[in-house]
Amino acid sequence: MRNFFKKGIGFILNIGADPQDSDYIRLIKRIWYVSSVVALPTSLIVGLNEFIAGNKLMAAGFFFSFVIFLGFLVDGALLPNHFERNAFIVLTYFVLSPVPVTFILGGLWRSGGVIMVGLLGPLYALLFPKKRKALYLFCLYAASILGLTLFPLFPRDSTVELTGPYSFVFWSGFLILVAFIFGAMYFFVIQRDKAYRLLDQEKAKSERLLRRIEKDLEQAAKIQKDLLPKENPRLEGYDINGLNVPCYEVGGDYYDFVPIDADRLGIVIADVSGKGISASLLMASLRAALLTEIHPRYDIAQMSAHLNNFVFQSSGLSSFITFFFGELDRQNGALRYINAGHNPPFVLGQTGRFSSLGSSGFPLGMFLNTTYETGADRLDQGDILVLYTDGIPEARNEQGEDFTEERLKSLAFNHKDLSAALLGQKIIGAVQGFATGTEPCDDITLVIIKRNGMSPAGDQE
């Protein structure tokens, strides 16, 4: 018997259950369906009592209520997504049905408080997430009471005489109704307070988690900053400067300067797909793999193929890295490079020469066993090499216009006499000024290398 009772309670509490419901919606449904189960025998008993007493119209009303509650429960068990619509229909019925009953019993002051049944309408509507329905039902309920108060006089012969057993049953039913209404209110208050307590607990837990995430992000940002060059390399005959402006606390852009031997310097710029912590982790992995590949007898094409397979095997299908690696010979300015799908760096000459270092293969990690062709160029005296990530040309202003590579090239050419550091600051300032009033959409990384550029001591605007 105990197991049967336990299963029955469990069935009632799970009427209308939907896996997509939040805890609050599930609580609302439980209050509703438990109340409806209690209302079933109540409506039936009162209806039978009215029928026995000869009040057939009143009995019909309570029998109709029984059918409504039964239909509501069946529909809730079969179609949980109809809950709010059907509940609102039932509430509207609750508010309006006591009005004709009050008329039949002879007016507001002779009806034994039947109008209080209508109070269930706005009371239960308060459970809905949208309180507008509760306001609508309360106004309807108040209008009904006001109307009945203004027109209280009805024929005496329409009033039911409450004598004998009927009087006892009637007032017993009235007391049960009052107890039910206030019991439901008490249950609602208890459940509401429980929901608020749970909400406060979840809020405190979320705040603790947020503080922990913020600390982790701060630590991750510090670690990532330490992975980037701490200072620009001092290479005789060259002026070199690198800048990185992350969009969030951590980002997926990467640049580096890797000494190969006494005469050769490796120049790296890369952009990991995506943003945030996942991108920064993949960037850190790329850096570690790159440093293990670089040595005086390395092969640039073989190194790129190894990095591609490493990224492919170490990341998801949607992850890849645009990557540029250049090998600069400081003696003669010769530049050998591979460009794995990265924004093409460009070389500006003092005489107006322009050279674009275009793509020589797919981004790292897109396909297994990808090979890369090696490109070549040269930095003559006064030439400038500009490397950048897509956060510069794709920066947008409030009108939705991109900064574009053409603006970048024009800006670099018009200020080519500045030192690498000042030229970098000029470009970053122009990009940020262009995008003023908009949210940053990507990391910004810029590397500038000038052959025989001004020394920092001679910087001028």
C-alpha cells in the first residue's frame, strides 16, 4: 500500500513534466496539477450535494468544473507544452463562473462567499513568469465583485433556503473552500520562498564561479603575455617593433622573433581561429611546437608541414591557424618565407616599390599532410616589412565600414620615415580611432621591420 501511495504521489507530481522546463516552471506545474487533483473530488462532491438538494443548475456548474479539471490533467499528461494556455483558460473560468452562481443564490450578501472561488484566478496567475495575466484576471475579478455589489437585489424566491442537512453540507463545503484557498496561498508562499532560497544559493555559487573565472583569466592573460616577446630584438642595421592588442583578456594572435643562428632571424605572426581561452591554448601549443622545430639546420618547408600535422592532430575539425614564418638574413636582407593562409605581409620600398608576400598553402591544421611552397623577397636599405593580423583590416566603424588593407598600406607609405615603434603606434592609433564607438571584434597584432631605420633616439612625428 505504501509503494502504491508513493507511486501515485510521484505520478501526480510529474504530470506535465517536460525536459526543457526550468526548475521554476516545473514548480509552477506541480502546484497547478496538485491543486487540480484536489479539486476533482471537491467539485464532484459539491456537485452531487447540489443535485441532491434540487439545485440542478448549481450542480451542473460543479460537474462542468469537474470535467474542466479532468481535461486539464489529461491534456497536461499528454501535451505538456499546452500548459500555460490551458491554465489561463481555467483561471478565466474560475473568475467568471462565480458570477452567475452568486446571481442564483440571491446576490453577493446571500451567496455564502461563493465569489471567493474567483480569487483562485489571480492568485494562481501570479505563478506565471509573465505577471500581466495575473493583472488581467485581478481586474476581471474586481470588476465582477464591483458589479455584484452595485446590483445586489434579486427576487427572494431565487434564494436557496439553507435549512437542515443542506445547510450543514453547504457551510462545510464553504469552510473547505476557504481552507483550500488559503492552503493554496500558504503552499505558494512556501514554494516561492524555497525558490528564492534556491535562487540565492545559485546566485552565490555563480558569483563565486565568476570570481574564480576572472582570476583564472587574469592568470591566463599574464601567462600569454609572457609567451610574447618581452622586448624587440636588437639587430644591427634593422629597426624592429612588435605590438599586440588582445580583444579579450586572452586571445589567439601570436607573434615572435626566433634567433636561428648568428645571421638569421625567424619572424612569426599567426592568428588562431576563434577567440578566448581555447584560442590562447592552441596558440601556446603552436609556439611550443615551433620552438622545437627551429635550429640552424632546419628546413622551412619541412618545418611548416610538421606544424600543420601537429595542429591538425591537436585540435578540433573547426580549428585552424593562419601562419606566416619569415627567415631574414641580416647580412644581405634576403627573406625566405612560407605563408599558410595568413593576411599577406607586404614590403614597401623607399622608391615606391610594393611587394606582397602572398599565401603559399592552406592554414595550419585544415588538412593532414599539407605541403607549402617557399617564397622569397629582399629588404633593401630603407625598405619596410609590415606583418599584421586581420584585426586591423577588418576593424569596423559605426557605419559598418572596414578599415581595409588599402588604408593600412596607404598609412604605412605616408609615414614610412617614422621609426618602427612610432609607425606601429601610428597605425594602431588610426585603427582604434577608426573603430571608435564600436565593440572590438578581433585581436590586433602588428610587426614592423625597417632596414637601416631611424634609431629610437631620432624619432620624430
